[in-house]
Amino acid sequence: MGRLTKASLLVSAVLFTLIVLLTSASSSSSSAVAVAAAAAPSSPASAPSDHGSSKKLPKLATHDGLRKLTESNFTLTQQGSWLIEFFSPSCAHCKQFGPTWSELNVNKDNLRSWYPQAPFTLAQVDCMAQKDVCIKEGVQFFPRLTLYVDGVQAVSEYSGERTYEEVSAYIDKHASAYRKLKGVLDRIAPPETSQPSIPPTPASTAETKEAVVSSAGNASPVVGEQNPSPSASAATTPPQEVGAEGPNSKGQLISFGGAEIGSKEALAQWLQKGSGKGPTFVKFFAPWCPHCKAMAGAFKELGASLKDRINVVEVDCEANRAVCDIYQIRGYPTLRLYNDGQMTEYKGGRNHDAMLKWALKAGSNNGVREIDAEELFHVAKKDEVFFLYLHSPATPEEEEAMVEEAGKSLMGTNLQMYTSLDPKLLDIYSNSLTRITDPDQPGLVSTSGLLVFKDHQLDRVVKSLWPSTFATTLSRQEKVKNIQTWISRNRYPTLTEVNGASFQDVINNETGNLVVLAALSDLHHGGVSTTDSGIGARLRDEELRKIREIAAFSKTFHDAEIAEGLVWAWIDADRWASALKKLYNQKPKDFPALILIDGLKLEYYPLPTRPSSFSKPTGSWLDKEEVLEAIQMAIEGKVKPKSSRSYLDRGLRGAGGAVDNFIVLTSTHPYYSLGFIAFLLVSLFIYLRKVSKSPSSSINSSKDPTLPMSYQRSGPVKAD
């Protein structure tokens, strides 16, 4: 019986293996992702991340029901007089001013409807959703009230108290001034009564318009004004939304298969470029997926939070497998934002606040914006890193389109790309551009180049890319990919700070850039601790200055490829002491420390430092030549890396990797699968045949030689 029992166990094991193999072929991709997500240890991204916080953001100032201006319809301000509120949904002052502004919108609407020849209109711009508009209009604070007269922005914004009485007086004053500018009499009669108008002379019109615009910041009443403040009952027509209905007008989650998006064709049309639907945040999920279940409530809440800004859609991949196959969904949940045909995948925290912050940022970045030489100065003051595509009128439209498409890869980041045809800029940065002559038209010279600027400096182009010099054998898609890769490699400042929000993006960057991370502390300096915050801060500033100096020097590294692939960063070692110890074995006594990190492989190399000499007045905690030499040795494989995984995790990952490789091999190569199954069946058949021929396998045998003598029964076997 012992051998038969053993054989039965073997048969069961073989059958179980066959079931696993047959099942893995159909679900290997999704199960592998699920297993990886479930078994993943505390990674560098999760250790210091703030995404897991359950703290809710303050209620947003949505200002529902009011006129909204966007980048597409802002040209409406070119006709009429407009008072525009620039606000942010998260701004506390905006929320406080919201009810007053809403009341003014209702009560002052007659200044628009009663005077069609000299309308005065109140509107607003959401600067979180319409970032480009607010940057272009020079918005520096919220809420900002700015007057526009026939497209001309006032010299100064409203600076009075944000009370109903003062803002109302300001509105009445400038509405009256605009009517005088247009020669329209103040109206006392009901709206139905027609009123004559006095055509102004050209000279008086110009003078009055100049006076209106230049005095916009002065809220004092106009002498002799005859238009009293209308009451709420005078506004017979509620304000209407300007332009077409925007995205997510109902503020709700849309499920694929419903009335709004009923088919895969409808979904493809919705997400494609030029659909007019606006940015769309899509969740591909499976009902059985535990991670999908955990985030379901937060994603549904996102629909209300992104009202009038971004569409929120979910697709059940279990019920719509063909649709998810089209979009190459390999794991659940998969979160993507589609903006004018450009897709960006979300990999941050799955709570409501993290997704909301990312979606608003990604949805507001619509790609490349046109600027001139004058605007470039303001861009440099605002953006620590930005890209500028300079091109001439002779530059092929295909190249311009490729750069614009690649620029949309910056969606979801704080970075911007700009484009310009300004001759001044083409002349200033001519040394960083390339010139191509058309052989068919010798006199036609194309000048272009994609430039990156860093650290708010315009006097130095950090690096240039010339799409016009790409090999002609490359496809358009390959060229766009090359531009995107170049942008991704050059999008970091000379020295960037790593925190909970940026850890994943910097340390585990998708392009595989190696990161030189400086762990700097206020308390610990080369084995010497200080409790004096002033001294500690001064020492850390000195360490930071030295790191910045070496980061800048590394750009002149003799190996240009190595230098380009390095990202220099620093982290607050006091705040993230636990993560630094767990991931990179750095203790407080080691601070300041310097580490070379390969985020994709979860490996690191401690770099040489000189903390002992740093305590001396003329000492420095780093030697740049030694640091760069150590980096080069690590990259060339002359130094063995350390792992940021635990010993248990390394063992599990090693075993899991072998199993994954085997599953991938058998699922992607059916002949290997059939051969392995045949081998198992033949082996099982041979073993069972051998066991059946053995004398000891007889059912009538009263003794089993495989058992110890003390367990063998004597005498005949009796039935129970």
C-alpha cells in the first residue's frame, strides 16, 4: 500500500502541475501582475511616500454655475468689457470670496444683457484646469480680479476690499466708463424699451479707452454716474455658460457600456485626438481584483471632484475583454489619462487625493505653447526647468508635429515645453541650433533645435537636440520616441530635492537614469552631532552647495554618455532616516552620505565621502574627482552593487523569477508546453508500470517492507 500511496501522491502532483500550466497560458499576464503587486516588499517608492494618507483635501472652490473662460474661448474678451476672476479650487481666499462673486454674477448680469452694444460681463478662469491661460495672463495670486477692455488687459488688477459693496461699486464705475467709451446712454427703462445711442468721435473714443484701462486699479466712484446699483430682482436672466459644454459636466463616473459610451468604437472616438470631449481619466479593472475593490470608492468620488474639468471613465475588463485587449491591458487596475489622443499612465497612490492632484496637473498640460522673446524672460523666472523648440518658417511641418507630440509626454509633470519662431531668439541661440539646406531649394535654410534650460538661467543652453538630423531610415514613431526619451533624460534640475511626492518619479524613473543621492542632515555631520539648529542648517547648506558644484561639474565629465544619464538629487536625511537605513543601510552617523542608485534594479553603490575633514574650517566632505571616478567604476561593473531588498525578499524574488520564466516560456511557446506535458505523462506511465510489476505491490501482501518492523501486522489481514 505504501508504494501505491506514493504513486497516488505523484499522480496528484502531476495533475496539479498540468492544471497550473493550462491555466497559466490564459491568465499569466494578469496573474503575474497581481502576484507581483501582492508580494512586492516595501519598495523605495512606498517607503517615504505620502500617498497612503487618508487625510482629505479641503473642499474645492468649484464656483459652479458661473461663466467660465478656457484657453479655447478666452478670445471672447476681445469684444466688450470683462471683469475676470482668476481663482484656484484649493485656495482658501477663493472659497471665502465665492458666495460674494456668485451674488455679483447674478445681480450684475443686466450690465451685459441691457447693453448689447457696450456689454460688461463677469466671468472666471480656473487656474488649476487652465494653467496655460493663467500663466499667459501673468496671474501671481488668487483670487485676482482683472479688467479687460476689448481684449486689452488693465494696467493693474482690482486692489480694494473683496466685499460686495466695494466690488459692486468698482463694477458699476467701469461699466459706466465703458458705455461712455461706446457712446451708449445709461439705461433706466426696462430691457424691452429701446434706447438711442450717441456715436462717439474717434478722438474721444481713444482717449476714453486709454483712461478706462489705465485706471482699472482705482475703485473710486465716477463723478456724475447715473447708473444705480441694480437689485437682485432686476436680473431677470440667469447667467449662461460661455461656449460649449465642457468635460464631465455632470460630475459623475461614466461606466463603459452605458448610454454615453456604449461600444468600443464609441470609446475609441471619445479618446482620439480632436474628439472635443476633453481630457479623460480611465480605469481598466476586473471585479475580482482586490486592489480594484479597494480603490473603487475613491475613483467614484473622483468623478464629482473633477466636475467640468476631466471626464472619469471605468471599463470592466472581465465583461469587455475584447476592449481591454485593444488597449493592451496587462494588469488591474490600470489607470490612464487620455488628453487629445495622448496617453499617460498613472502609477501613483490609489487614494482620492493623490489621483485628484495628478489628474488636474496632467489634464491642464495640453502640450506645446507659443511664446516670444519677451515672454521667455518670465518663463525662466517661473520654471526651474523648461524646454524650448526654436524653428524657422522653413522648418518642415512634420518635424514641428513630432516635437509637439513628444512634448505631450510631459503631461502629469510640472514641466512645460514652449515653441517659438521669434527671430530674436533664433539669433540669440543660433549656436545651439542646426541649419539644413533643402537641395531642391538652395536658398531655403531650415533652422531648428529643441533646447533645455535649467536653474532659471537663460544665458546657457544645457543641452540641444536636433530632430532634423535623425536618420531617414527611422520611422516617424521611432523619431517621436527618441525625442520623448531625450526629454525624459533631461527633465531634472541640476540638483533636485527628493520627497514623498517625488521619490517614485526621481529614484525609480522609467528611463533607467542612475541617481546620485545625497543624504543631508541638520543634526549629523561626519559623525559629529549638533543640537544648534543654526549651526546645523549652515553646515547642511555648505554640503548642499558642494553637491550642486559637483553636479554642475559632472556635465563636463569626459564620458558624455555617463554624464547625461546621471540625475543628481538630495534628501532630508532627518525626515527620511528610517527609509535610508532600510533601503541603503545608511545610519545617522554616516550623514552626510552619497549613494549611487539604480532604481529599476533596486541596487545601490555607496560613494566615497570625507566627513572627517569636513569638520575642519577649510575642509570639504567630498572630492569631486574621487566621486566621479567611483561612479564610472560602478557603471563599468568594477564594483559589486548592494541590494536594497531584504534577504527574504531576494530569496522569494529569485524563486518567483524562476517560476515566472518557466510560465512565460511554456505559455509563449506551445511546443515546449506540449513536450513538457508529454514528458510528465511518459514518466508517470513508466513509474506506475514499474510499481505494478513489483512483488511487494500485491494487495494480498500481509507485510509492507517499506514500513519498520514494529509497524507491521502479523497474521492475516482482517476486514474492518
